Amino acid sequence: IELKKKGIKDKKIKDNFLNNLPAELIIKIFNTKKIISSFSTTPFLSKIFNDKLKCYILYDYSMKHTIYSFEDNHNRLKNVKKKFFNTFKDINFI
């Protein structure tokens, strides 16, 4: 509801077939122009399908709000932060 008030379009998928497709493919099918995501592979892999796609990763938020099973990866990601920022220059880390 808040997104609609701000003029932002969102789509909810209620189709069982579409629910089972990878997020990257859904993004391509719906011709998405912008992704705002917590730290996941979806924005990185989606850039393979569409290099004009704008990707925003909530890096600091993702690092502060991790789940316990993610703890090991969390420590590794903190150690390679500079590598991510330098390698993926076309992805915005916010």
C-alpha cells in the first residue's frame, strides 16, 4: 500500500508455475528495470541477463541484520567488502 502511494509499481506472483521459476528469470520476464535487494545472488546474476538493469544492494543493512545460519558467510563477506565494491562497479551498494 505504501509503495502505491509513492507511485512505485509492484507485482505479486500468485501463479504456482511462476512461483517455481528462479528470481532472475522472473525479473527478465517482467522486464524489470530496477532491483533493490538485500545481499543475495539475484542482483548479480540478473545483470547477466540485462546489463541495463539498475541494481541496488542493501549491503550495510544485510551485514547488520544477518540470520544465524548466515553467520559464516557474513564473516567472509565482511572480509571481501572492498573486492565486491571494486569488482561490481555497476551495482550500487547502499
